[in-house]
Amino acid sequence: MKTTLHSLLLLLTLALAGCATAPHPHRSAHQTTELIQSNGGIVLTGGQRLVTPSTFHPPVEITIVAKTDFSNLRIGYTADQVIFNWEMEADQLRVDGGPANGCHQTGAGRIPIGKFVTIRWLVTPHHEAIYVDGALRFEHHGDYSDINKAVSVFTAAGSKVTVKSLKVKPLIRATP
């Protein structure tokens, strides 16, 4: 039953990814339970989201290669949304929901417009850290042990986000 559900979710996600890439049929997407990748990029507009077909428990390492056309590159996992280039204040990294809810980080939210960046999100049962192109942008200590969510990349406020890859690497849990 679980395998059937994952297969259905995979097909749904691929169908949505196919719609998100139109009108560029030459761009192909590759997807597994831990990787969504497209050489040309999967373009997200309006309310579109790119979501992993599986959920993940910490510890995980999430790597996203994406760009925005002007604002609102949003990611979700430990929070409902972490916002880069927020339309209200681009320099502020917004964290809405989850254990770090409201721990916004002034001076950490801006990313270059129209340039692919690599976001690395490390989450353990008691800590998370977000890096952009190798530079630490956000860190929080809290209880992340109960998280079992899919990872998402999305946009808002009329911006366009292009995702080259979304990779989730489960890490080995240390024994207590």
C-alpha cells in the first residue's frame, strides 16, 4: 500500500513538474524519492510547488540549486516557509512555522536575482543550519526530532523560481 501511494505521488509530482516546465519540452526531469533534477530547470510560477514524493526525518542534508527572477524563493521542511528575497524586505530571511517560527534573520535573506544559488539545509534532531553558496545564513537549536515532512520549493507574489535540483540525503542517526 505504501509503495502504491509513493508511486502515485511520484506520478503526480512528475505530472506537475511537466506542467511547470512547459513550454520547454526538451528539458527533461529526473526524479527519485531523494532527488528531483532538471538540466534546464523546472520553472515555478503562481502557486506551483516542487515537492519531494517522500517525507523525511532528521538528520538530513537538503541541497537545492535554484534562482528567482526577482523575489520570493521559498523553501519548506522544518518550517512552513523559509523565504529568501522576501517582497516586503529582501534582506530579511523569514522563518514562518516550525520550531524556529519567527526567528527571522535580518541581513541574511537576499540572494542574487537571476543567478543560480546552492542552498544547503542541514537538519538534525536538535539543530538546523541553512547555507547559501557556502555561507551560513541561519542557525537554530530546537526540537526537530518529530519532523516527518516532504521538502518543497515554491514562490509567491508573482515571482518566478527555476529549480535545477532538489536533493535530500538522509544522514545516519547517532545512537544515544
